[in-house]
Amino acid sequence: MHVELQTQPTATPVWPMLRTLGVIATLSGLLVVLADQITQPMIAEKQRLLTEQLVFQVIPGAVTKRDFIITADGRLEATASGASGEPIYAAYTAAGQLQAVAIVGSGGGYAGPVQVMFAYDPSCQCIVGSQVLKSNETPGFGDKLDTDPAFRENFRALEARVDTAGTALANPIVTVKHGTKTAPWQIDAITGATISSRAMGKAANQAAQRAAPVIQRDLAKLTQPN
């Protein structure tokens, strides 16, 4: 009689396999952390250079800048202080004089928010330049915010004067229908791009309402030597 012997299946080495997977997972985690530590300074430096380029673009003639933040309780602090808040950028001439301060605001446009960097001159309490940072507005209309000569005239000396209490603008910045501007705090809209023009006005008002009172109150921090 032939008897067939059945062999028992070889047991899977569970613990060695788990140890191997653990080693692989640990090494993978270490590599991710290492890659992050290597790339973060590179990303930060790239962002710093981009910001500097934008600041000097919106404030022509400036050669150096210093970074500040507006804290949640309305204080102006240097970024080196370790405090957190909304960034602003003070730009200086070659002689070290404060030329203007770059501030950022956002306003709802036709296809989403329009984010803009403005140059605020504390001496005249006015906006003297602008540069759109982000926009999804319709091509041919939204891009006029940066290219239309007549529209850009609005930002040569757009009033952003602080009220007597020093807590807000004396007159909110608003966009008006093309050809109806009567006050220095009004923006003359682009014909056919009224919604985009209004977004620009909202962005300017938002930026100035937050930053101008703080800048005027703590102006000495911006003008004193670094």
C-alpha cells in the first residue's frame, strides 16, 4: 500500500519580516526629514529673492529693504523679533532714507480674488504704485490692471490718509465708474473691466486700512537705522 505523506507548509518568518519593514519605514522617514531640511532653506531663499524683486518692482529706485510684520493686536515689529503677523516691506534709497512701504491686499474679482502689492508712501500718505500678484481675471481685461496707462495713473498719488483718531483711513478707497472720479481717494475704473477695477479698489482699501494707521503710528521704527 502506498501512503502519501503530506508535508507541512513552511511557516512564514513573521518577526524578521516585521523587523525589515520597520527598518525600511524608519529609513524612509529619516530620508523625508533629511530632504525637508535640505530643501526648506533653498525654498525660503528663493521666496526671499522673489519678494525682494517684487518690492523693488513696485517701488522703483529702492536698493534695500527691511521686513516687518503687523501683529494681530496692531503693533509694528521687525521680523527678527520672532512675532507673527502680516508682512510688510520697507524699502530704502541708496542713502538709507525710507522711500515707501510695500503692503499687500486682496479683493474679490470676476473669477476669484485679485491679490495686489501696493507702494505706500508715508510722507504723502498715499499709494504711489501697484503690482498684481495673483489674478484669474479674463485675459484682455484683468491684465489691464497692470498695463492700462490711464488706470495706472490712479496709483501715482492715491490718497490713503489716516483719520484724526489714527485708527482708519479718513476716506475709504473706492472705485468709481469710468470718467466720474472727483476725489483723490477714488479709482477711475477701466471701461469694460469694472469688476476687475473694483477688485483693485477693494484690495487697495483693505491693504491701506490695515497698514496705514500702524505705519503712521510707528513710523520711527521704519526710519531709524537698522
